[in-house]
Amino acid sequence: MDPTHQIELAGFPPEVQVTHEEGPGGLLLRARSAGRGLELLITAEALGMYGEGPAVSLGLSQLLRAVEAGLPDIEPGVSPARVVFVGD
């Protein structure tokens, strides 16, 4: 599954760049804007339990809420803050 279309439909402001990266641990979604950012990891277990489409939709909703509330600063040389969405 390619979440690019879901990202396009999620309604992020134009100044916020949202990317995704699939890995063995799951799907990593990143939201960044002007030195601020947040990562959200949807674990492979969560993707399997909830289904890829619904899990990505929920993850993007969480990122959008974080954008609206104000993304945390990214300190130079440090990865952005990360939230993890796990399966039950």
C-alpha cells in the first residue's frame, strides 16, 4: 500500500511536508515545517490488526491534530519527537 494518496487527502497546510517510509517495524509518517516536526510510527502489528488504510488514516489524523496544536521544535542533530501507534 502506498499512503501518498491518503496524505494528499488529509488536509495538511501547504507549509507542512508529510512523508512516509516503510520499514520492517512498520510505517513511519513524518510531518515537518520550519524547524518543527513529529514522527508517528504505526507498528506492523497495528497495520495488521486494524488494516493498512484505517491505521494510516488514524495516524494522519493524529499528525494533523499535532500540526494544529503546534509541532515540537527539532533540535539540531536530534531526531524529531516520535509517537508510536501499536496494536493491542
